[in-house]
Amino acid sequence: MAPALNTDLQNPSAENGHIAYILESIPTGVIALDAEGSIVTFNPFAEQVTGFKATDVLGKNFDRVFEPDYFKNAELNFKDIDTIEKTTEIKTQFAFNGRNDLYLNIAVSPLTSPEKGKIGTVLCLTDITRIQNLETQANRTGRLAAMGEMAVRIAHEIRNPLGSIELFSTMLKNDLKQYEDLQALAEHISSGVKSINNIVSNLLLFIRPDQHLDRQVLDIHEALKDSLFFARHLFDARDGIEVVTELTNETLFVSADLELLKQVFLNLILNAIQAMDTGDQLHISTHKIIDQQGSSWAEIHLVDNGCGIAAADLPKIFDPFYTTRKQGTGLGLTIVHNIIKMHGGSVDFSSRQKEGTRCTVTLPLCIGNPKHS
């Protein structure tokens, strides 16, 4: 087995010491394998990305550490990567801490020596989860923009006859005061018109890119706790559903419209409740994260162990009017997406049928130490 690279940081003047400094510092995971597939180098960022400790994996075979169900890519086994003759990039999904919505870009290169030729393989791992999510969101935004333009035209066309129907139903109610049964039917017509008009109004309100935000600097926990308070009756109605909160002690200040954020969280909580049965659990947590560019973000996770979302339905859940529920309008998640987008954030879902759903909302944090306004 080839020796591991020298990681003695106490000798910075030595060549291997400089290499060790580099391996310790770069924001890229580096895994080096010898000719037999044993791991001889495993830097700190590789530990961070994979969840394994270098002390536990050094000297072990790559396939033994990274079992087939770790990477969601059949090509990532030693037999296949050992045949790679020039740098090849492989994008793959992987599972870590119970999450299966994380993504890596793995650059696989032969490790060569001037004297001996190929002596092993080196893998450079980059966490591209956020980039992948941004690309997904950009594609979704483009699709929603096209659908939104069509929906605006349809909404305006619908509103014209709605006004006439509302007028005629009101006249009917007045003319049928002596006939309670018939007046009740006219009332149903009027109520239905108001319901349709409300849906159209919501659609027009949230597909316009120039929507005004009543921004204030607030702690994200304020909106989340208010939403949980107002959702209490929903949990009471579904007896046996447990809500567990794990909120960071840090204040997560964002510049946002409080009422719109509450609408976001209420929508997401309602979706989770509707997917769960007695005995299920909704876990809500908040975190502060810093991306590779040094930007700070508030991350909110809502994780349920309900019925989950079918793989075929998952790409469509943000589309206007798309719903799998008989009583749904299909506008809830469209509204959620657009509100979060207006705040400069993102919302993403991962799910497996019969196992549950994870929703992640990400919002940019205010810089410095803002005061509540």
C-alpha cells in the first residue's frame, strides 16, 4: 500500500508540509487511493462533505467505506474509477445525515508518478447542492413565468363574465326574497363567484413581478412562531400529530414582509398536516449557514414522516393549479415559491413516498447587527 501523504503541520518548510497546508485549507474534498483502492489521503473538507473521519477510513478500501447505497451513481466504485485515464467529472447525489437531496461534483483523475507511471487515483469532491438548487429554481422560475403570463390573460378573461354573474345573482337574490329555496340557490351562485374571484385575485397578486413588499428587519423565528400559533387549531383537529421544534439560539435577522412570511409557513405547515396521519410527526428546525462565497443564510427545515410525494409529481408541485388533492386549488406552493423568490431566497422539496417529505426554505440574512424596525 502506498504511504499516506505527510500531514505533519509542524514542519511547514518541508515539501510535504506545504502540501499538507494546502490539503488542510482548500474548500474541496481530496481523497487519494493507492493502486489497490485503499484510501491514503482524506483531507478535512472530505470529512466535512462525507461525514467520515480520516482516522476511520485511512487504509481502508474505497468500496468498503463508500458502499453502493452511499453514492446514487453506479459508476462510483473502485473497479470503474480505476480505469479512468484522464480527468473525468461525475455529478452525483449522495446521502448524509438522513438527507438524500445533497449533490457532489467528483473529479476523478489518475494519480501518476514520473518514475512508476500510474500509482493510484485521486478524487476531488465539491459540494454543489446549493448550485444545483439554484439551477432548479431558475428553471422553475422560467417555467412559472411562462405559465404566469398565460394565467394573467386567462384571469382577466375570467373576471369579465364574473362581474356580470355576480350582478345577476345579486338581482336574483333580491327578486326571490319570498322564495327561500330559490334564494338559497342564488346565494350559492354568489358565493361561488366570490370564491372564483378570490382565486383569480390571489393568482394576479402573486405572479406579478412588481409585487410590493412591506419590508422590515425581523427575526425569522417571529414569523415561524406566529404561524405555529395560528396553526394550533389545525393540529388539534388532527389529533395525534406531534410537532417538534428545534430552533437555533441565534437570532436570524432577515429583511422581509412579516405577513407574507407567515403565509409561507402556514401554507407549508398545512401541506405537511394534510400529508400526515395520527401518530406522525412534523419536525421544524432553523439553522444559520454560510456558503462557499461567505454569504450568510437562514435555513428553515420542515420535515414530516407522512405519505410523501411521488417522484413523478415532485417536479410539478410549484406549477400553478397543479394539485393531487380533490379540494386543492394548486396555488399554495406557487405562492410560496414566488414570495420566497421576492425575498431573494429559495424553497426546495425532497420526498419519498410512504417515508415523508423535507422542505427547506433559505433566506438571506441581514449583514451586521440590525435592530428591529
